[in-house]
Amino acid sequence: MNVTDVKPSMAPGVRLGHVSFVWRPWLLCVTLLLMTATFLVFCLSVSIGDFPIGLSRVIATILGRGEQFDEFIIMDLRMPRALAGLVVGIALGVSGAITQSIARNPLASPDILGITGGASAVAVFLVTVSGGTAAAVVNSVGLSAAALAGGLGTGLLVYFLAWRRGIDGFRLILIGISVSAAMEAITTWLLVSADIRDVARAQTWLVGSLDNRSWDEVEVALWGTLVLLAAVACVAFQFKPMHLGDEIAAGLGVRYSWVRAVLLLCAVLLAAVAVSAAGPVPFVALVAPQVAMRLARYPTPPMVASGMVGALLLIGADLFARTALPITLPVGVVTAAVGGPFLVYLLVRANLR
């Protein structure tokens, strides 16, 4: 199954000194529009609450020109939640774009490959197993760091199991589904055998939520995401020829095995950072790259646009869950309601080919 339904269009090349690139005005316009929409929805999310604040005052406060009362409401109470949605959405969108591009399959996302499942299993283990080493780890390292380690470990396990003189996309997905099922079975067993109070705490985290985010959690996720995005940007230029095949990429001097390994590691860490900050928010990493690819009319998921779609989807879902429903729901419930039908659409479209 190919990763795209869009045929690549001929685009002019541009050379500036020793740097050359392909000029794609439509992709640039779509990306800028997505950035603008994300910023507006971000400000709207911050402005809505028990004490509504106008968008002009929100923007002034973000730029450091707001009143003291607005700064307290926005920066101390509402900004951590909105910023967590922005960072987690970007991390999941870029992670999904990388995995789908490498596997050349629209189903290859951190949800399907078991990365979020591994992070969830480790977090639930630490929540439900009381006393002893587990309690010490939770107190000293924190639940978020443990989930990060679990996601990284699961991603590395899937990579090594799928490696057979290279990475085949179909084999990677099959092994990822198997590992994901194993992680879900472990999580279910832990929930069934644990104390009911620990189960309630674990279930709240498992749904995926932006509630009660603190600045400390947001800062860790923000800096981790920025470092990983910088690493992705450093090797992204070498990744483009790999869409033409490993043989052509090798002929152009690209060390495709090394580039693929680095990008997969970054994708795993981005997904793990997102899970550690907001829990396993489902389907964002699956939906965002496919929506960005179709909006940009690009043959593969564009990373920047995918990150913007992921942020827009997550912040918008959180805003919808807080304002449009009779009761406040975790954001993971809304993203699952959107992503589930989209997954069915991808499967049906693949079977019709």
C-alpha cells in the first residue's frame, strides 16, 4: 500500500550559492495558513474559560504587553494547558510523518507501532504496583520520565525485531501491531489485578488528557521537542532522496541506513515525549500527516505541515471537549472519535485499490 494518493507535480529548482531546493509555493502557502490557524485557535483556547478574555488582550499578554490580572489568568492558569496541546500536537504530527514516510504506509504511526502502548504499560505498572522499587521510581524520576523510557524501549524493540538487512515497511507494521497487542495485554492485566484506587488514577492517564498541566511538565516536553526537531531538520535534507528508493539514494551519496535509523529514533522519542506530557492521545499521529499531505498536494507527508495539523487538531479537540459538550471530556476521547472513522477510511480506500 502506497503512502499517498497524490501524484507529485513538477516543481522548479532554486539554487542559492551552494544550497539548492525545490520551490513549491502551494506547500509554502498551506504551511503558512496552517500556522496562522494554529495560532488563532491557540489564542482562542486561552481566551475561553470561566473568565472570558478577548483575543486582542490575549495576544497583547502573549507579547508581554498585557495587564497584570490578564497575565495571571493567561500565563499562570491557562497557558500551560494550551502550550502542552501545541507541543504534543507538533511532536505527534512530525513523529507520524516520519514513520509513515519511512514505512511508506499511511498506517505506520506511533499508535500502531506500539510506542504509545509501551509508554502506557510502563506508566500503568508504576501507578498500580505500590511500594518498593516502583514507588521509589515514581517519586524520584516521575511518571512522565518513566513513560518516556517505556516508549523509547518499545520503539527500539520494534526496530530491532523488524531489522532484516534493512527496514521493510510491511514487516515494521506487522511487528509493531504484535508488540502493541502485547503491551495492551500487559496493561489490561495490570488494571485487572490492581487496587481500584490505583486503577482510577491509571485510567485517567490512559485516556490522554491536557488537564492540570504544570509549567514544569510543559517545559520538559517543550525543550525535548525542540531538540528532537532540530535533529530531524539536520538530516531531513538527506531523507528526501530516499523517497526514490534506497538504490537511488545510495547513488546520490546518502547513507540511507544511518539516516533512516536516526529519523526513526527521533520519531520514537517525539512520540514518547508527547505521551509523557499528555498520556497516549490516540490517532493524532495517524491523522495529521495524511491530512497535511492532502492539503499540501504533496506525494509524502510534509513534516512541518504535519506538525501544524497535529497541533491544530489537538488544541481544537481540547477546545471542543471543554466548550461544546455538556460535560468536560479528556481530549483523547475527542481525538479517538475523529481518528477511528479516519482509520476505517484509510483501510477501505486501501482495499478498493
